[in-house]
Amino acid sequence: MAAIVALPLLWAIWRADPLRAGRRLVLAILAATTVSISAMSVAVPERPWEPFQGVNHISGLARSGVVAVSQLASTGWIEADPPASGLLPLAPGAYATDQPARPLDEECDTAAKLPHIILLLDESSFDISAVPGVKVPPGYSDYFKSLDGTQRTMMAEPTGGPTWYTEFNVLSGLSARSFGDLKFYVTRIAAGHVTRGLPRSLQRCGYNTFSLYPSYGDFLSARSFQKGVGVGQFIDMAAMGVHQDMQPDKFYFDQALKVLADQQLSQSPIFMFVYLTANHFPWWNVYRPDLTPDWAPLGNAAETDEYVRRQTVTAKEYRDFTARLADDYPDQSFLILRFGDHQPAISQQLLEPGIDRKLLAQRMMTRDPRYFSTYYALDGINFRPADLSSALETLDAAYIPIVIQDAAGVPLDPSFKEQKKIMLRCKGIFYDCKDGTEARRFNRLMINAGMIRGL
């Protein structure tokens, strides 16, 4: 319909336009404006948080184009060490890039009974009691503790916005920051090109792998990316029968229970990646007040009170979910790892009230840990983690797959064994360890092993 209307209209405008310019003049103006916008883009580069502010759309489009061309010309799609004269050995079982992608050959002791694994993305969640003066309900911080009573910190790569950075971290075990200024498009770039991931590693041990995705599967190529790293069944918003991603936490917990009920749990273990969305921005509106009929304001600013209120709903509905698992499957074991994908945008106003915007921007660019710290916690249902030695008190998000596999008793494949060595010698830091040296070396190993292809 748009084409039927627009094409004749454009033709009429073109024929009726009295203003004409020669092609040479037009090309000269085009060249001059391209050089001008490129120079301005270099002088005032696009900042990582700008796409989420809803401003500067035209200059943002131009500047992101300059950034992308510069990135591709200098480092390519992904930062990696240059190819060596021979193949860099990953570990026994690694294979060359000309072979089809598949899980690395490594025996998996399937004779041992492995737990079902649920990886739970807790939208925009962190322990806000870290903010001076914020009032929280009694026992609020208990939710962020693991079954061993330890409260652990996960260092996220985004803050205040792009959940898909952390999605990429915890599924692939790689850093979105390795894509430099192109990291905003990381799942689109990785789709079909990155095949190494937690779900694929678990498939070696007989796991059936699922993802309950709260948006449409085409969003940022999520379906293609997740299937590439080993998600066998991708269930998006449409398949769940809803048309809005903002659903109460109970909705997604019920969807997880539905998947479990449809499976023969005694035959194959299940891995499931579950998203929660009720704590998503914005917090100036009261979302589903019927979920907390007895709620009384705590005395914080309205947005902060709403944020904490939604977190209390998550904590309650999570307890109900784990109780259902224990009641419905008394003969099955479950390992749950939940984590905050990034801090909420309001934390930037709360952690340092009244901070100058330029100083705040500097904090963001230098990755001040106050703004990138969330949490991760492990729980077991009829299960005690086999090994918590990888569950360091502070850990970069890219190491979450190692924590899960060690806790579940799943033997690591050669790629995760190599990455665990980095984790231990870098004390839980990945991309920033040795100014990126470790991440670039590891990316080259992944390329040589055929688990990153065509980048």
C-alpha cells in the first residue's frame, strides 16, 4: 500500500521540481558533507549509552556509521590475535577451521546423574541496599545470597540498558567488548558465526536445551544467535501466546514448568534459559499493583520504591517457583543460577547523587565497578553443587558457563578448560585482564578451533 501511494507521488515531485543541480555539484556536496560528518564523529564520538537515551537520532545514525567503518578497517569484526604461522593448539580434541562446527570431542561421564539446569536472567536487578540511604524491607538482601550463604558479585558488561550483551556473555562465554564499537550489534554479528557456547557444551552430556525468550525471536537475531550456540528449542513471545514482553514473573515461571511437564525428565537432563521482565524500565509507573496489595511505600523516591517493590515480587514468586519444583519433582534434582543482567538506569542517579554529567560519563567510560556490579546466586533443589571453586565472590559475566558446569558436575570441554585457566590466573577478570591480551588470545583460539567462523 505504501509503495502504491509513494512511488507515483515521488515521480510527480521529481517531474515538478523546478530546482535542478548538476551531478558533479551534487557529488561534491555529498563528499564535503561526508568528510564533515566524519570529522565531527571523530571529534565527538558516539558514547555507548546514547542509543538508549532516545535523542540525537540523525547524528547518532551518522556517527555510528563512521564508528562501524573505523572499527572494521582497524580491527575487523572481533578483536583477536593475528594468525600464527601454525595452528594455535587449544587442547586435545580441538579441530581446525575448515571442519564443520560441532562440540569439541571430550568424554562426558553421563553415567553420573546430572541435574536439570535453569539459568535465570533477573532483569535490571542488583542489591540496591549498596546505595547509601536507600530503605529496603527486612531481609531484602537475603535474595541475593546463594545456598551456601555467600553473596556474590557478577560484573556485567552493560549498565542501564542492553540485556543482550549479558545474554551473549552467559550463553557463549565470550566478551561482547571484544567486538569493540560494534558490540551494540553483538548478537546479530555472532548469529551463525559463533558456535561455541554453554548450551552446546551441555549437549555433549545429553542435555536437551531450551530458551524462553520474552520478545520476538527476530529481535537482534536472538533466535539465530542462540540456536548457533546450542539452544535446541527456542520459544519466543509468540510461541508463549502473548504479544507483550512485560509479563509478571509468575508467567515465565509457569512457562518453565510447562516445558518441564512436557519432557521425560527421567530420560534426559534439561537446560533452560529463562528471562524475567517485570522489573524492566520504566519505574515511574506502578506495574501490576494487584501483585502487592499490602505494599506500603518505604520512603524513598517514587521510582526507587517501585523498583524495590518489583524486586520483592520477584523474590516471592521465585520462592513459589522453587517450592513447586520441589513438590512436583521430588525425585529430580535441579541447579539454578540466577543473575542480574545489568544495573537499572536509575542507579546512575542514586549511587552518586548530584554528580556532574561529564564526570558520570567518565565513570561509565572507565567502567567504574560501582555501576557495573550486579549479582549471581546458585540454588539447588534436591541437589548440592558438585564444585563451587569456580564461583568466585566477584566474577565477570563471561565466566558464568564455567560456574554452572562445575557446580552441576559437568566435565568441561577443552575450550572451557582453557578459559578456566584464564579465570583463575586473572582472578575472575576476563576482557580487562592484561589490557585485553587474554581475551584476544582466547578469541584466536576459538577461531582456530572453528567455533568462531567468518569473523
